[in-house]
Amino acid sequence: MAKIPSVTLSSCGDDILTMPIIGMGTSSYPRADPETAKAAILEAIKAGYRHFDTAYSYGSEQDLGAAIAEALRLGLINSRNELFITTKLWASFADKDLVLPAINASLRNLGVEYIDMYIIHWPFKFGKEVKSMPIERDLVQPLDIKSVWEAMEECKRLGLARGIGVSNFTCKMLEELLSLAKIPPSVNQLEMSPAWQLKKLSHFCKSKGIHVTAYSPLGAARTKWGDDRVLGSDVIEEIAVAKGKTTAQISLRWVYEQGVSIVTKSFNKERMRQNLDIFDFCLTEEELEKMSHLPQRKGVTFASLIGPHDIVLEIDAEL
Ligand code: A2P
């Protein structure tokens, strides 16, 4: 079984919270049926994954919960404590009075008593419960970060979340959050890949002790918002051939060498194992240099999930 390094997260008080560097993403597009998702998660546990990333909005919390129960029954793990579970506060519940009910709903979906990392999914809120996209533009409203973060802090104080963090937050948003937080965010989960390098934002996070976790490190291949800029890159392919690795492994290794952890999704047994096998080689200075000049995506694309009413958040990335 693969051995995966861990990172110790800051801002967790007396609790020493260590997170495996590679997590399995459970968001699938189009959405996998629950049995397929559960089987893939069990396969991932067998392969050595111990960090799982889900979100209320992915609809995969229940699949993960079912897989955890089955893994315990089968003896693949001895206790839920062996796993690191991240889930996210959906934008419809990004309101001070809705945070506690939301985390409790996620805990019920997962069938666990605590979440390892609870993060604010998006830096805005929706004006009502949104179950499908696209939504009307005026339902997207600013987040009252002070009151929502206080409720996130309460989740930690109550022991419902061991750590709290954010996702898709820019430098400016983080400055504001840091100015008012009693418990600073441990993590900022960001879309990051060789084709979306986020140099300025990731350096900023590092300077503030906020750990970055990269989602879509393979460029969200085969989704409607991603593209093959990463997996189809000739430059990465050339490095992969020289090293006897795949383009996916070179891309994941590049992310890891930025001091960043990774959540990547594969429901395919061979590819999910391949994605853990990145710790037996290093990229050379020359290879890193070549990769630093890869064509970058223009603009902010995570907002394209919202469909024709794209919200363009100015992620202050140095492209
Ligand atoms: P699949 O589940 O069929 O393996 P990202 O992590 O950037 O969001 O990318 C996820 C996409 O990349 C999924 O569609 C996944 O498909 C695919 N993928 C994951 N790992 C690999 C790999 N090692 N090689 C090729 N494609 C991969």
C-alpha cells in the first residue's frame, strides 16, 4: 500500500492536525451513481488513500459515508480516526445562522461525529437554497465574512470540525479574514495546476501560514469547465517520457513541489494508484523552469460552474 506524506496544519490550537498530502476528490461529472462512487472510494482506501475531499454540493457525502461504514465493516480501517475528511459549507448556507445546521447535515450525511477540515466553499453566498446550476445572477450575494467565520469558529470550538478553512479566497479576501479571525484559516483550497500556477496567491498564503490545497491539479480533464492543457501538454509529456512517468504524475509532482497538497479525482483503479506514485522522483531545476513557462489559463474559470451567469472573481494570480 502506498505511503503518503502528511503536512501538519497550523491554527488548530492544541489539536495536532496532520493531513495526508494527497486526497481523493469525490466530485464527479457527470455525477457517478452512488454504488460506483462508493466502490471507487473503497478501492481508494485499499490503495492507501486516507484523505477524502467532499462537499455538500457534490452530493458525494452520503457515498463517502457509506464507503467509510463498509471499510470499517470489512476491516480495511480500524477506526474513522484513520481518515482525514474535508467537506465544505455550501454557498446557500453561508449565513451565520445556517452554518451549524449545515455542518450537522454534513455530519449526518457522512455518518461521522466530526469533520477534519470544514471549509467555506465559495467566497460569496446564494440568496436561497440552490440545488442546480445555472442560477440567476442576482442570487449571488456578498459573503458577510465576519459573522460566517464566527460560526465556523464555533464549529471548531464545539468539536464538530477539527480545523476550519476556506476555498477560492483571493489575497484581498484573506487579508480581510485574517484581520478579524480569532482562529485563522488553516487551509485555502484553490484550483491549481501547471496550467494555473497561482504563484502570487500561493506565496501569499504561505507567508500567512495558510496551507494551500490544490484542486483540479490535472486541469479538470474531461469536465465541462476543464481542458487538456495539462494532460495534453507536449512539454509535460516530454518530461514524463524522460522520467518513465505519466503526464498526470509529472503534473501532480509539480504541484507537490510547490509545497502544496493535492486533491485529485479518479474513480479508475489503475489511475487512482498511479496518482499516489509520485514520491520516488524529483523534478530537476531545468524541468521546473520549462514548466514555469507553460501556457496559463486566462481569467478565473471556477466561476464557470455557475453557467451562463459567470461570476468573475478576480483571483489575484500572477500568471
Ligand atoms: P477518471 O476518474 O476517469 O480517472 P482533476 O483532478 O484535475 O479535477 O482531474 C480529474 C479528471 O482527470 C477526472 O476526469 C479523471 O478521470 C482524470 N484523471 C485522474 N487521474 C488521471 C490520470 N492519472 N491520468 C489521466 N486522467 C486522470
